[in-house]
Amino acid sequence: MKLHKFFVISIFFLLSGFSLLAGQEALKSVEEEYYNFLFLQGITERSYLAYRTLSDSVWVLPEGMSHPWENNYLGEQRKLTEKVALKIYGPELFTSFNSAAPYGQNDGVLWQGRGFNASLTGGVRLEAYGIELTVKPQVTFSQNRSFKPMTSSYDSKYGYFWGYEQNEGIDAPQRFGNKVFFDWSLGDTEIRYTWKNLTIGFGTQAVWLGPAYMNPMLHSNNAAPYPKLDIGLRRTSATIPKLGWYIGDIEFRIWTGYLSESDYFDNDSSNDHNMIHGLAFSYAPSFLPGLVLSVNRTCLVKWDWRNLRYIIPLEKNTEEDQKMSLAAIWSFPQAGFEVYGEMGLDDFVPDGVLGYIRYPFHTLIYTLGLKKNVSFSPSVKGQIIFEYSNFEMSQDFQFQWAYNFYFHHQITQGYTNRGQFIGAGLGSGGNSQFLGFNLYYPKGSTLFFINRNNPDNNYIYKNAINESAKGGELGKQNWSKWKTNFILGVSTVYFINSQIQITGQFAYDLLINPAYTNTHGTAPKGQDVFIHNFCLSAGCKFIF
């Protein structure tokens, strides 16, 4: 046997002798999704309220509890000594193939363009004496085959198709150049120190804000992660001093980070980096069990150390782009049911308090969703998932100018990092409806889903600003040109044995009017343009 193989096998058996602890799980991983399912079974608890990263997504599975995957190993920490614990991640390989157009989201630095794509990640996490060190980089490959993009509004011909003419901007390339490419990021790498529930950390772990399943509006793992420094309070019980009354749980985090522009935006190297500040506060009242209320706020400014003063901006100014969301999630584990909602705002409503009374919907976007567990037998259970998101511009902009939630003229790269949206993978200015049924059984799970979305209806809506519908010309030009994705898919997780996991997905993505145009006909008809995109993915993971 070769020396390196002997070393790996020896370490594995050595670690197998140590006791198991709770484990942290990567955002949207198979394990995290399963633990969330078990939460609605009343089997485990969430360690967070509304702010989560890999380090904050901690799960403890009580021994002796019956559940569909009880015979599969989910990768807990291993206790090396009384105060030292280790967890190994992966290695995990993901591959995908898109036949006609880009497809995929919430996948970090990976760009799932047309053709073959791949991502490899793995790493290790060590905890000792309050210090948490996680090293989990990601390496990706994109074949990046050609397709016909729309005309760019930016210096690069691969840039987004509107923005600059409205003095707004977005660094969201339609295609990342014209060549095959590799990319990488530090992924969920981080060093952190926690004393009781006070925590401070530096690294590139992705943040998921709010309760959304698919399209969180302010932060997700859709884009490449960025370097950030955060400090705050993990989920903590709050009591009134002296009286000792428990009033609920609270959670707080504040951070600042370093964003980068892609190579497919503009030719000005002086503006390649922006600063992002974030603040998240959540409260779970003791008198309403299962309810979590949260307020989240982010602020983009140009990269300049002087702009640290906008970490907590106290007044309206002209140098930053602030966004805010209010969210609620109400869970009923005894009924296997959860409902949630999130509302986002991007600007101050004109005329202050009177404006909020008169028309509070200025820049407002929202997401609504629910989950419901169902049981077929002790070892076969399911979960219904529904999510509706609307990111379209509010109607008052028909009297003003073109607008998108992730666009802003102060920050011409918009709400992106390295060319992908920091928030919802859906993108800016559209809507999405997702319905899925996930069936869990002893050897894995199968998700059947349908998703319909318009990625950017605001591109059509802006054509009506300063125009009249009189005579029907606007209708003839725009009525039936919405770009639409209609997706039918099935995704499966299968355990070959207790520690080897394979995944696969097939999705049919019907793209309608991919360039927001069709052949002209008598309104409101016209002949639609169709692209049939077949999307396949496969992956495997070894769980230490």
C-alpha cells in the first residue's frame, strides 16, 4: 500500500474512535436541508434565528430518535480532546451540463453557463478554546459555450443589457467572456473567536439572511463570497435584569466586507472595489413560541477607509446605497408547518412620514413562503415547499424613472460581487414561483419541483415611463415579450453506503422570449421565441 493511502486510512480510523458532537453545515447543503426538515418534525432545533453561515448553522441530533436517515452518517464533529474538536468536509464534487443557456443559482463562485460545469470543495474545521478555524475553499470550471446574448449597455460586450442609459448600473454579465475558464474562492474559510455567545470573525463565509428557501433578497450564497469582518451575538436567551423574566431569544450581527468587480463591466480600474456594511437583528418572543422577527440592513459605498462611518448611517446621504428588509417566520413543529414572509425596501419614501401613509410601497419587494411536512410511514416522510417572490419595481416609478432593486447610480456595479448577485439568484426586477415536494426515505430523498419566473420584468416596464398607452402602440410593442423560464425538474440524493452520497438532477427549462422580443403580430399576440434548455447535474461526496 502506498504511503499516502496508508496515512489517509490511518487518520480515518483514528478519528473514528473519538466521540461525536454537533456539526456545522454548509448553506443549502444536503445535510442542512435535512436538518431543517427534522426541525419541523420536532426532532432537532435551529441554533440561529435568521442570520446563518456555516459556522452558525449548528445542529444536534439526539440519539435514539427515529427518522428516515437514521442509518446514514451526516458528518458530525469528532471530539479529539475535552476542548478540541474536528470536522472534515467532503471532498465534494458537483458537475452540471446546460444544453442551451446558463442555469443554476446559490452555488458560490461557480458560474453555470452553457455547456459543462464543475465545482470541487472540501476542507476541515477545528475548534479549540473558543477559537474556530474553518478552511473550505472552492475550485470551479466552466466550459462557457457560446449563446446569443442581448446587446450590452456596458464597456464589455458581455455585460448586462440595460442600466447605464438610466444612470443606474449593474455588474451582472450575461456571459463571462468567450473562453473556457477555471475560477476559485476561499469559500467558507474563516477564523473566529467566541466567548459565551459573543463572537468575532474574519473570513469569507457566505451569509444567508432571512427565512427564504430559494431567493433571499439581501444575502445568499449565490455569488462568490467576499472577505468580511463581523462581530455580534449568537442566538441568546434574553431576561429582564433583577426580575429574571425570560422574554425570548435575540441574535445580532454587524459586518463590513470587500466587494470586487468582474472583468466584464467597465474599463475603469479605479472603481473595481466597493465596501459593504451589514446589520442583522432578530428576536424570538417567549410569549409567541415558534415566531422569529428580524430586521436586516445593508449599505454599499465606494471602497475607502473613510466610508467605515457608514457602518451605521444615521441619516440620508448621497454617497451610499442602503437596503433593508423586515422578515418573519412562524414555525409549528407539532404540526410540521412553517410560514414566512420578507419585505424589502431600497429607498426613503418621498415626503417622510406622510409619504409612508400616502404610498408606503415605494421600492417595496416581497417574498412569501410555506413548508408542510407529511408522513407516509415512520421511515418515509415528505415536505411540501412553496415560495413566491416579487422583485418588480413599484408602480410609482411610472411617474419618475426606470428602477431595479439591485441597481443604483452611486454604486454602478449594483448589488453584486465578482459579477453575480449577492442577494437572490433570481436577479433584479422580476418574480418567481416555486413549488416542490421532497420525499425522504432511508436511502436518500427525491425532490420534484416546478418553477416559473420572469428574471427582469422591469426591462419591459421601463418602456412605458414618459410614454402614453393611447392608441395601443405600447401594447403592440411590449405586451407579449416577457422573458420567462418555465422549469420542471427532479433532484435526488442517494446514499451508496452510510458515508458515500451521490446526487443527480434533471430539469427542463423552457425559455420564452430570451431576448425580450418576439416576432410582431397583431396585438396582443405575436409569435413567441422558444429555447429548450436541458439541465443535468451529478455529484458525489464522501462524508468523514
